[in-house]
Amino acid sequence: MQLDHVRSQFTELFGKGEAAAFHSPGRVNLIGEHTDYNGGYVFPCALTLGTYGITRTTDTGRLRLASANFGASVVEISLDGIEPNAQPMWTNYPLGVVREFQKLGQPLGGLDLLVAGDLPNSAGLSSSASVEVLMGVVLNDLFGCGLGMVEIAKLAQRAENLFVGVNCGIMDQFAIAMGRRDNAVLLNCKNLEYRYIPAALDGHCLVISNTNCPRGLAGSKYNERRGQCEAAVEMLREELDISLLGEVSPAEYEAHKHLITDDLIRRRAEHIVYETQRTKDAADSLSRGDLAAFGKHMNASHESLANLFEITGSELDALAYAAQRQDGVRGSRMTGGGFGGCTVSLVEEAHVESFKHNVGASYRAATGITPDFYIANIGSGAGRIG
Ligand code: GLA
């Protein structure tokens, strides 16, 4: 995307004068799915694809917001009247963040903002969290709020939970705020301790494949899975002193799983326990440069999400299994919330073209849908760029 183009669009909408530029990435999770709200580990990286924001303060006490992705029409709101829009409007993402700054007593003022993103929407690459964290860094910078990036990530998550009404974990906002170029972030979601691990891919690249399948029931199923994980904790607490499933090791789980009397709840718990362990093991493999082992963990993760957590669906399965069969593919799995969205595959560079061709054909034959492919470049976290 051309920043100059976004700047001139901003001038058309809001008039000439100085304006600051910000960028906030999307994210792809390499492994560790649905573990964040269970206090387990995740292993995401920030993408170079994301959201640009051009902005300036005004003395009007009002916010004027526009998105190039949604027709660039200006939505104007007084800072005194920030309420969630009952319709699923894109403005709920930045406004939820404004509300959280206000709750902290931060002195905000009028603002004009144009956002423009190059992430596909509803693809599970966190275009919404990208806008939230963008708003966080914009307000923090322009109004001198002095918040750190981890605080901004937590605040953006609260905006999503309380204002947008999606009960997500911390992974997306954290990866977007704290991402580092060419690194993945191993994050312990229980205490937010994190470690950067260089994504030394040694002649391989990460290919993101989009099912182009709308994530229809994603919201309600997401909350349902959360409830099932909480139910498992309740049952295990009869003998284990835990508050989250991510605290349970595989050995402890095996010794106590009989406490989970419901078969479905046990499968959900089993995914979380083993996925947490797998995420730590996968991060170790990557740091040792063992891409074959890393790829096996990716495949095992998909298998567990398909059979135990049951959030893949026929499109994600068709795409991941077609990828796993290709030459030069170390591993492939769904990424993000599930029920549509994208897969991520670790593919030898020399095989990328045949990968796109063969996986595209196989997925089209299975589903009738044409997928999209992107090479994931790992970018830095959100911040000011001009
Ligand atoms: C969505 C949520 C995240 C995380 C993933 C699944 O992306 O926003 O918090 O739970 O799903 O790993």
C-alpha cells in the first residue's frame, strides 16, 4: 500500500496541514491456538501487512474517523458521547479504545483519523485488533499519555471485550503491539512473560492460505469453547489447585482426567493441555533451527484443533491437509480463531509456486472456492512512522 496515497486521501477528507503517520501490523499465530484465554502459551508474529493511520489533533473536542476500506465516509462523534454502535461498525474498534483511555482519566482532545488497511478482513489475521492497537498508539503519542506498549495491548483487549463484546484473549493485541521484525514471540498468557525467537527459516517461507470462507458462527462458537474450558477447570479443581487449564501439565492431566466426566469437555481440555506443551516444544525446535520438528508440531496442532477442539471445519481441513501432502512442506495448520479464516504453512522457497498451484487446485476441487495465498513477511509492532 502506498502511504502517499493514504496521505492525499486524508488531505481530501480533512484538509491540508501537518499530519502524523502510524502503522499497526496484523498477526499470524504459528502455533498455540485457543491457549491464550486458558493461560497457556502462544507463538505469533506480527506481519508487514496491517493498518496505516494518518491523523492530526484538532481543537473541536470531536473525533472524525474514516476508513479507506469502508468507503472513506467520515463518522463524527463528540468525545463526551462515546457509546458502542449496536451495528457491527468498524468504528467500534477505535471508539472502544478511546473509551478505555477515558476510563483511565487520560486527557484526550479532538482528532481526525483516516485508516487504510491491506489485511484481508474476516480472515483471522486480526485486522480488528490491528485497528485497536493503532488507535492506542495514536492516542498515546498525540496526547502524551505515557503508556507502555504492553499496557496498550491490554487496554486494546479490554476494548474488544467490553466495547465490541468479543471475549478474546490477549494474543492478537500483544503480538501487534510487541511484534519484532523477523521474530516470533513466545508469550506466556498467564503472566505475560515473553521471549523473542528469531524466525530463522533457512530457505523456507511462511505461506498464509485464505479459505475465503466467511467466519459465520465464529463469535458464538468462540464463547462456547471458552465456557467448555472453564467447565473443565471446575471439574479438575476437585483435586488440582488450578485456576486455568494452561497450568496443567500433560502428566497431571493424564493422572486427573477421570475427573472430567463429560466426554466433550474432556476433549476440549486435552487440546489445551497438549497444545500448551506443543507450543513450548515448537518454539524450542525453531530456536534450534529444527524446522522438520517444528513442522510436525504444526501438523499435530491442526489435528488436535480438528478432532479434539473441533473448530476447523471442512474448508480449513481441506486446505491444511492439501498443504501437508505437498513436496517441500514442513507443516501446515489453521491459524487464529477457526471456523474459516486462514492456514499457515512452512514451505521450502523452491516449492512455493507448485504449492500455490497444487493446493489451490485441490482446495477448489474439494470446496468450489478459490483460495488466496500470501507470503508472510514478519514485521515490527505498532508505532509512529512519520
Ligand atoms: C482469536 C482471539 C485470540 C485467540 C485466537 C485463538 O484470534 O482473538 O485471543 O484466542 O482466536 O487462538
